[in-house]
Amino acid sequence: MTPDGEATIGAGPIPDVHETSAADERVIPRRAVVSWVLYDLANTIFSMGVVSAYFSTWVRGEVGADRADSVYGVITAISMGIIFIASPLLGAMTDRARRRMPFLVVSTVVCVGFTMLLARWGFYFTAVCFVIANIAYQAGLQFYDAMLPEVSHEGNRGKISGIGVGVGYLGSYIAIGLGMDAVFGSADKPFLFTMIALFFLLFALPCFLFVRERGNPHPREVFGWQMVRESTGQTLHTLRSGSEYPGLVRFLVGRVFYTDPINTVISIMMLYTINVSVNTGLTQLQGEEVGKVIMMTAITFAVIGGFAWGWIVDKVGPKRTLNYVLYMWTGVFLLAAAVGILGLPLAFLYVVACSAGFALGGVWAADRPYMLRLAPPSRIGEFYGLYGMVGRFSAVTGPLIWAGVSWLTISVFGLAPHVGEGIGVLTLLVLIVVSYVILQPVSDTPKHWTARTHGR
């Protein structure tokens, strides 16, 4: 128990969080860790319910099957392009601020508000609302990731991150479940998007209320031209001074190449499933129902994967864990491509879903702790801004690559949508292989930071 009578973390699925330094002893309350984990569940409701599932099917209904991939890819790329530019600046702002939590609260509320407006007043209005909502979601994810040190220490960071991933994917059950015919159904998209937004907010509230930050002992001006100039200069210096931050630039480049195909496949999973289903003789509505079941299957294995990979991270380190994850993704992409190109039975998509879900849990369980191994503690916000920036860059290029390949194979060469998408999956597989090669020289050995690299 803490002095105020609150239980701290002990036995059970969430490990003890007890950190001792030369300056003080830090005991993190159980409810703080649970609340941080619940935010992972909350934002997954948005990412799965809006980005991966129902917004893409809304676009398909508006523009038709042949144009859905390219139009959805362009809309997503616009939103990710904007947050790509803003990510380092947002990270630097939170490093200068007294606390990060206000940034997380504002970004969440903005995302919730614009999600409620989706599908209400025409195609272009909805596209703009999606762009704003996705920007706010991505910004909030960046602020949230940077708060991992507030609820963990070096010895259990992989486990806490993995628990966040595993519990977070339970939010996908909620997101897909809300669109099931037995719950709210997906026919009334405005109402469905509103319910997704409200559930996002509901599960985010504990994080706002119970995660207590140690705070920045040296806050500086957060808004204004001087902040922009200083933060931009510091970020550019960081990127140029790779020797001061061993492995940082190489990790960031490698992260572009593995998040690019993974994020893209997540975002088009529902469309791909529908097109494969239609090829087997099902209607679009039947294909959507099959897609929901397949995505729920993937989610189940993502939950298991988050817990399993988090344990592996603490045992073998984030680098080796990420290597194992990339091996698994290579097999997933090969099988997924074969389903579309060779016209394999729909049952093979369930195998793809199980494997992809388990591998997906490993990506975020491993690379959040990996990034913390490369970041000086006083500049976590800035470094997570760079981490987020490359993720957003990949989220721009991935949809554009997908849109380009889909247009070329389906619209120009006249291939069936499921075949064109299978070729697109093979194209993305190349990026996975490139990322593996880039990352091999990067060490995940904990660093001993000097005052200079701390940014003091």
C-alpha cells in the first residue's frame, strides 16, 4: 500500500512497478498502470472501428469497389502527411511543458468530436472530419507512448508495454462488436461512428484521472515562435548527430520500412476480405460479415500476442524479439498474397488472420521499449516525436503505394480486385525484408547518457 492507502501492483497479470534511483524511490500505484493500459484499449476502438473497418467500407459504398482502395489510400495519406510534419514539434512541446497529460486530453477530445461527425453531411465533409479525427488520434498515440516511463521501469517495460498491447486489442472486439448486427449494426454509419467515439472516451477517462506524472522540473515556453525555432533546431541537430545517439537514425529508417506494410495491411484488411469473399460468390454484405469474423479472429491472436511478446521482450530484449516478429510477418504476407493471386479458399484467410494478429501484438510490444533504449530520459517526448514521425511517414507512403499498385493492376491492367490486392501485398513484403536488413546493426543495449546527450 502507498501512504495514501492505495494498493500498488503485486501479484496478478500486471507486475510490480517499483523503481529505485539515487534520488528517490518511486512506487507506481496499480490503478495508474491499469488506467494507462486502458487507454491502449480506448484508442484501439478508434483505430480498428474507424481506420481499419467501417470508414473504408463507407468509402467503398460511396465510390464503388474499383475506386475504394485508391480513394481511401489518398484520404489516409493526407491525414498522415499532416501529422508526419507535426510529430517532432508536438513531441518537443511536451518535453518543454510541465505535464504531457493535457496534450493527451485535448487530442482525445478532438478525435472523439470529429468521429461523431463522420458520414453525416456528404462525402467531402466526412473526408475532412476523418482527416482531423485521425490526426488527433495519431497525436494522442504519440503523447500516450511517451508516458510509458511513468508506469514502468527498465526491468518490466517490455511486460507493461505488452500488457498494454494485449489489453488494447480487446478494444478491437468492442469496435467490431459495435458493428455486428446483434449490437448496433453497420448499416447506420453515423450512429455507429458516434458509438465508437463515445466508447473511446469512456475507456480513456481513467488514464486522464489516475495516471500521475512526475512532471518536468524545468518547464519552458510551450507555444510561440521561439519554441518552434528552438525545437526544430534541436531535432535537426539530433538527426545530424547520429554518433551521439547510437542506432537512432538507423532504427528510425528501419521503422519506416516495417510499419509501412504492417499499417497498410491493417487499414485495408476489411476491403481485402470483402473482395476475396465476393470472388467466392458471396454478396458485399455477406463479405462484410465474414470480414468482421476474420478481424475478430485476428484480434484474439493479437491479444495473446501482446502478452506473449511482452514477456519475450523482457527475456531476450526488444531487438531479438522484433527480429522474430519480422520473420513471422514475412510468412503472413506470402500467404495473404497467395490467397488473392491464386484464389485460395476463404478458409486460408483465417490462417492469415491468426498469424497476423499474433505478429501484430509483437510489433508494438517490442518497438516501444526498443525506442526507449535509444532515447535519453529528458528528451523522450522529442524522440517519440521522431518515432511517431517515421510511423506517420510510413502511413503516408504505405497507402500511396497501395493506391498506386491497386490502380495499376485493377484499373489499368483490368485484373480482379482480389488479384490486384494480392500483388499489392507482395509489393509490401519487399519493405519488410528491407527493414530487417537495415535494423541488424542497431544495438538495444541500455545506454549511459551524458549531460550533453540529455539535452541539458
